[in-house]
Amino acid sequence: MFEFDSRIRYSECAQDGKLSLAGLVNYFQDCAVFHSSDVGRGPATWKKEHYAWMLASWQIVVNRYPKMNEIVRTRTQAYNFHGFEADRNFLMWDKKGELLAFANSRWIYFDTEAGRPIRISKVEVESYGVDPEFEMEKAPRHIKMPPEGITDKQPFKVRATNLDTNGHVNNEQYISMALAYLPAGIKVRELRVEYLSQAYLGDILAPRVYHDTEGYIVRLDMNGKACAVMQFIL
């Protein structure tokens, strides 16, 4: 388990002065990287040992978006390691102990030289430890795009600002890309994301958008196949 305290910054907020959904995702993602670094398995080690943790899916539930200047505590805890996959929970509280948001996520242990998933090493499990699983209602990992009612949007090219230290599009960036196709100002109660392939600089992503009374599904296609699928439940 790992946790850190922070203050919600102006630059992390949406137009309403509250933490944006993308900002929340970054808090959770940064918490995972901080955890890795604290146990000696951070980005420098990933590069040296030629491996990476690839995020496969998110389920994030938001009870309340904290306001600018609020103090929050963010926690991550790994609760399951199996084969080449691992599961992590994330939680965020305010200073009064109110649970603001929580999440479940699945990660894949990846050999960056061989270009394929590999069995999780013993040192990884021992370094992170296995904590109790946070109790929440889990959604299915896979997100199904309905066969009808889909609107195709203008394809766009991946830019350098979308990339992270692994050289491919950052996990949060797919979400920010998808949010551009939702009405401004709406508040997402639950976010589900399924990552299917990695996009790199210069790749062309073709957005496909579906809308119903529950919310929105945005799929980013690459070369005719889904790269990332995101469901925004309102």
C-alpha cells in the first residue's frame, strides 16, 4: 500500500473550479508510479530491466469532485497477482475522511524487449506486497460498442505532447482525447476504460461516439481496430 497527501491545484481543475476527471486519473496514475519508485521498482528500474506495467483497464467511481485548494489523500494498493496480470485499487479522501473516489484497475507485466507479456517476477510481488481488496461493485472488463447509433468523427494524428516516458500515448491522454467529444461541463459519475493496443507518435486515431440516456461511449480506432474504448456514465 502507498498513499500521499496533496492540495488540489488550479491547473488540475475544470471550469467549475473542481478537479477534472483527467486530473483525477492523473492522481491515481501518479500514485502508482510513486508507489513503484518508493519500493525501488520505478521508471529507472523499468528501463534498466526492460519491462513495464501496462494498464489494461480502469473502473473509476466518483462520489464527489474536490474543489480547488482542498487537501486530499490518495492511496493505491495491489491486491492480486496472477500470471502476467495484477490488480490494483485506488482511493481518494478529503481531509475529513469522506471517500471522494475509488477505482479498480488491471495491469499487464510486459517485456519491452520481447514485446510481449511475461509472468510477474517474484521480486515484484514481494516489493509491492498483497493488500486486502477494496469492496466495490465491479463492472465487466470489456466494453461493448453498440452496433447502431454510432457517429464517426474526424480522425486525428497522435502528437508528441500525447506521449509519456514509454514512448507511447499516456493512459490519461486517451481519456482527454475522448472527453473532447462530450458536451462541456457534464459530470461523469463513473468511468470505464479498456486499453487494447498502444498508439505512437504519428499514428492516426479515428473516434467513434455513441450516446444514450446512460452516457457516452467513445472508441478510438487505429487501422480499423479499437485502440482504446471509454464509457462515461453520467
